[in-house]
Amino acid sequence: MSAVAPGARPAIARGLRLQWEPAQEAHVLLYPEGMVKLNGSAGAILSRCDGVRTLKEIVADLERSFGTTGLSDDVAAFVTLALERRWVELRE
Amino acid sequence: MSVGPPLQTSHAVGPPLWLLLELTYRCPLHCVFCYNPTEFAATGPELATADWLRVLAEARALGAVQLGLSGGEPLVRDDLEPIVAGAHALGYYINLITSGVGMSEQRIRALKGAGLDHIQLSFQDSTRELNDFLSSTRTFELKAQVAELIRSYDYPMVLNVVLHRLNIDHVGEILEMAQRMGAQYVELANTQYYGWAWLNRAQLLPSRAQLQRAEEVTRRFRERVGSKMQVYFVVPDYFETRPKACMNGLGSIFLGIAPDGTALPCHAARMLPGLALPNVREHDVRSIWYDSAAFNQFRGEAWMREPCRSCAERSRDFGGCRCQAYLLTGDAANADPVCELSPHHHLVTEAVAAAERAAAPPGAGAPLVFRDHRISIAVERSACRSGQS
């Protein structure tokens, strides 16, 4: 799969739900009869995939929140993986 | 064996992430492979709405998040909608596991409004004849209509078909049917031999050749259709040489509640002798999960015998299935005889060999026993008799 364009607007895929679970101290992604417990960075990225913000805006927000730079390749790679796993879909 | 609640269990044991409420044993279908207990007619009255809502709140407080609503047929309960609404308000992801019988446009609209996340619809076969025969009902067209409703209400479509000797040769047609219906997920779940399926095992176990053909057809279908449809093929464990990691170990993530409020560490645990299963009418979910003897008995590895106790794979498969160990060997603490390291493995290979010999036309040999209230009472009586002898 080719890289996600910076202008793409990723959103949690239809039928899936992302939520914070205090008992697991993690974001989890819920889907039919299954669940993925996300690590900190995956949770931080997916919780910004609202179908409104572009990938570029998500990267900027993450870099601001974590006080760092140079995240765009890592974020794009993760969103590509999330697309392959059908965790997210791209909105127009 | 007496296993008291170990001290500080709650620190080592994780939450019951997967909660299954079997809302009722009532079901309009009479499937020959149903895993419900054959003695279901002898169980107590169903929990009331308020009890289910209390169980949902207590389990959610412990961290339960995936919720299955099944039965029996959960649509038989006319309080399904308020139960779904209560669960949704608590933050559960809610899966309805249904035959589709009892679904209507009005109900699916109400369920969607109440926050139901997903519907898993079962089919018994791709043909009307076999679907209706295996469930002892006329439901094929009705299920097809429900599939259409599920799609039109924008639910991801998950079809579940239980496979066995009588329908496994139809896997190609079943997959075509699923594709026509627009399914995104299909579970081809080979029968697990508990409950009614155990009664009918000699009739339902496929031959190895049937199984290999079905796997090949599934592989080719996956190649052709690609990622548009995800097909899960659950291999029947009788044909394996290592056991399934049943329930990820008892008392690890799964909590089931039977219609009468009995708390179950696995779907079939009612059959295990000497396991005093607690009831949510008498105990709160926290004490059931963390402190009850029943939920601690098969937690961890202390209960294991050889060959499991010293096996390098014990933390991967947890010794397999306790119910299968009990059904086949008479002792739930033995290794699951599906494992070729088990001294009882021959019991599995003999059953498979018998199935090979019996790969005869359907209808030959012993009659199939359809899940039925009247028969359930008869089974219970005969179980009582054999228990006394």
C-alpha cells in the first residue's frame, strides 16, 4: 500500500470504536467480538483520527503536544498500518 | 480438591474483559450442534431486567468492555432494548449474537437507537433445505431478510455458520451466499463438541478429507475475493495435535452469565462436577470473579497434572479445554486429550477414525437429536438416573 497523503483525513473505521479504558490504563480499539489494546503512541495518533483533521494537522498537533519534531514519517507509517488493518478509513 | 481464594488475588488477576450474557435458553431453533447444556430445561427462572442491568454495572466497574448478548435466542427477551441501552450508557461495545428469528425493522431501529454496535447472524447452511433441516425450523428466507435489514441499518455484517459433516461440503456455496449478502466477515466455525453437539458427535464430526477440501475451497475463495471479505476458518480441534488456548485460561478474561444467573468461567462450565458455580443473585460480580472457588480453581497452573505441569507450552495453551478433558477422560484436571502428548489422545483419534468409517450418507446411523425443551427434560432425567446408579 502506498503512503498516506498529507492531506488525507483518517477516521476510525465504521463499526469500530476507540475509547480510553481506565482498568487497562490504555486506549482500546473495539470491533465486532474483538479488541486491540493500544500502546501510548498508537492511542495518541488514533485519538486524533476524527475524519476532520488531515494527516499533516495530526502530525503538527502531536509534535506540539509532545514537544518534539520530525514525527511525520512515523505517524504516516502507523496510519498506513492502521489502514491495512482496517482500523481507520480515509474521509473525503 | 479444596482451593480457597488465594490472598491478594485481585492484584495478579486481570479484569473480565469479555462479558457474555446468555439472556435466555429459550430459542425458536432446535440446532443439533447447540453448545447450550442439554439439561437447560431444568435450570431456574431467568434473571429480570434489573438483575441484568446490575450485572452490567458491576462487571463494567471491574473493566469489562466487550459485551456479548446471546442465549438461546436473545431476541426472545422483550427487554433486550433496555438492556442494550443500559450497556451502551456504561460504555460497552455490544455484540448481539442471534439467529435473526424475532428481528424486525421496528426492533433493529430500536436496537440501533439504544446503541447496539454489532450483530452476528447465524446461518445453518447455504441451502434452504439444510438450513431448515439442521435447525428444525423454516427460517432460511427470514434470515436472508434479516441480513438485508442488518445491511440497511449500516451494521458491519458478520455471518456465522457452524460447520460439521452434513454441511461442510457446502463451504463454497456458503461463501458465495455470504458474498451475495454483502458480508464483511464470515466465521466458518467448525462444531465444538459440547452440549447438544456432544450428543450428536458421531453424526457431526467430518472426515479429514472433507475438512481438507473445505480448507482448500476457503483458501481459493480468499484469493479471489481479497480483503473485501474476511473469512475465519475455525479448525475443529479434534483434528489438531495441540489443544486450543480455551478461554485464554479459565478465569483470565471471560465471564459468562447463564439465564438463571449462574456465573460461568467458560460457556460449558456447568457440566464440570464439583465446581460450585456462584450465582449473581447471591454474590456481586467482583467477589465472583476474584474470590470464588469456582473462578480460582483452574486459574494459573497449580491445578495442572503431567504432561501439562512440566510442559514448555503450558503458558501458551493452558492445558486446553477443561470441559473437553472432563467429557473425554472423566477428569477436568487432565490435559485436553486433543494434545498428542496426552495419554488420552487416542480417545480423540478414535472418534475421528469412527467418523471416517461413518462418512456415510446423512441420515444413516443413529438419529440426530434436535435441541428441544421436551428432549432436554428427558436428558436431565436420564442423567439423574445414571447419576444414581
